[in-house]
Amino acid sequence: MRTRRIALTAAAALCLAACQSEGAPPAAAPTASAPVAVAGSARPSASPPAASASASASVKPPATVKTLPKPGNPAGRAAIPAAARPVDTSRPDRTIGDGTPESCTSAAVVKAVAAGGLITFDCGPAPVTITMTATAKVRNPVKKVVLDGGGRVTLDGAGKRRILYMNVCDTAQGTSAASGHCHEKATPRLTVQNLVFARGNATDPTDEAGGGGAIFANGGGLKVVNSRFTNNRCARTGPDLGGAAIRVRLQGANQPVYVVGSTFTGGNCSNGGALSSIGVSWTLLNSQFSGNTAVGNGANPARGGTPGGGSGGAVYLDGNTFQLKLDGTVIEKNRANEGGGAVFFVSNDRSGTLSIRNSTLRRNTSEGFETDGLPGIFYLGSGNPSISGSRLTG
């Protein structure tokens, strides 16, 4: 047996030597750089065949993603507090659209807003306009709604309807689980970012909301980031209604409304050609307001024989204790038929405060009245406004 094993070993050695002499390399273990055939797959070749000319010609480059012009004041340098920053929507709860413009519909927006959560759009690589055939309404049991247009989506009210509505006191929208009276409830929290709101309409005289052609909010919380509002409107007369773009009645937990990096143009309403509120604080950062008009007449309280209104070409704020903070913001070329071509600020109990920092207010027209030394502003509040690093000119 030992003699046979020696013979077999010798034969194997002779065979291996013969194979190597013919130029075949010895077997080696596969490495990470060498492709390894997988059972059931085609054997990889050292040099894959080149693609044919016809195949390479059929490959299309990825579509270029286009965005709308960036809103806000490009020269604004106001620091943005954490509460005012955009919400991270990289992991949305729901997405409107399937990659085509046709899939992004008014009905889809209405449904998504009612469901709440983080909402984004997938309407294709080019900007898209969604004509709203119904108002999107926030449901009160929802804790938050974040609507992010990605800089490519315009929600268009077509001059016929309000675009977005949140009213914690409207029981038709359910009941918020937060504590307090309805308008004191801190939720829902509504954030709109990277969107355009165009041609919203809140002129219906039977509408008790009293303004907010693009957005109406009562209770809960509202934040606006990197968005544009253009050609929105609300009722043309009335002493205390207003906000062609945004009307806020009250905010839960005394939260301020943050408006960051946004633009408001072409709005008109009885009061507040852009913004209006009662008893609400606002912080306006790195934003721009131009070409807005308060078109009412008779002021507030309305003079005899007039319907009232016409104050706050851009901003109209009324109530008791509230604050308005402007930082890095431009308000220009707005007009009021009555008082405050730029800003109308009346704190009824004189506890409210106005702060203007690193901002520009210019060429705002007050047809009726404004406060001496404050071009474009009518102010009744606690002491004098705090103004630093800013320019106020007629």
C-alpha cells in the first residue's frame, strides 16, 4: 500500500508540472478586486463588452431640477432662532404626487393637509402650479402639519377661495387634545415652507374669519419660512378685519408667529395688505414686503358714514399685549388709504412693544395719518419703538 501511495503522488506531481509548462497559472483565491461568478449567473469576463453606439445614444441625462426664485430679503442678516428654522422633511409622512405634474392636484393637497404630519411634493423636476378647487383645512386633532413645497410648488387660489385654513375653535374640524380654551391651545402647529401662495381670496362677506386670503389661523401655532405670497386679497371694507395674505386671530400659549425669509407682494385688503392679527405677536426676519395696499376707508373705529378700514399697508396689528419684531426686513412702496403705509400698530392698553433692527422702511404712503418721526408707521404702544441699525424714510 505504501508503494502505491508514493506512485500516485509522483503521478500527480508530474501532471501539475505539465500543466504549468503549458502556461496555465496556478489557481488562486478570489480577491475583492477580482469578480467572482455567482452560481446561476453569467460568468464575468475580464473586459466587459463596450456598449454599442445606439445603446449609448439612447441614454438620457437626468432631468435638471428647477426651483422658483428665492423669496425674502437677500441682504437680511438676522439670526434665526431654533423655533423659527425650517422643519426637516427629509423623511416625510406623506408625499403629494408620483413624479408628474398631473399627479399633484388640489384634492391631494386637501387630503394630505387633513391627515397632517410632514408633507412634501413630488411633481417632477420643474416648478408646478396647483390650482386649488377647495380650501385645505387643518384637522384639530392633528398635532402638526408641515407643508414643504421644495421651492417648486405654487398653491393658487385662482382668485376664488382661501388656500389654507386652521381654526382650533371650529368644531367641524374636530377637537385639539391640547389644554386650554380653544384659541389658547398650542396645537395643531402649522408650518409652511418653500411654497408660493398666489391669488388667495377671502372676500366673502359671510366669512366670519375676517381675512387671510392665503392663510387663516386661529389658535394653535403658525410658522412661515422661505415662502412667497403674491396677489392675495380679502374684504375691501371693515374697521378691524384684514390680512390679504395671512390673518391670525390668536396663537396658543402666546407663541409668536415667525415669518422668515419670505416675500409679500401685491396684496390688498381693507386693512393689512399682507398681514393682520388681533392680540398676536410677530417676528419678521429677513423678509420683504412691497406693493401691498390697505384699501378700506374710515379707519378704526370707523368714522361716521364710512365702512371703516384702510390702515396698515403691509402690516396691521391690534389688541392689547403683543410684540412686533422686525430684523433684517425691508418694507417698501406699500400704501394705506388711512394710517400706517407700512405698519399700523395699536396696543389698546399700551402694553405692546415694537422693535425694528437692521431693517429698511421706505417710500410707504400713509394717505391719512402716521406717527411723527416714524415715516410709514402709526404707533400706539409702550413707550417709543426700539430702533437700531435701521433706516426709516418717507
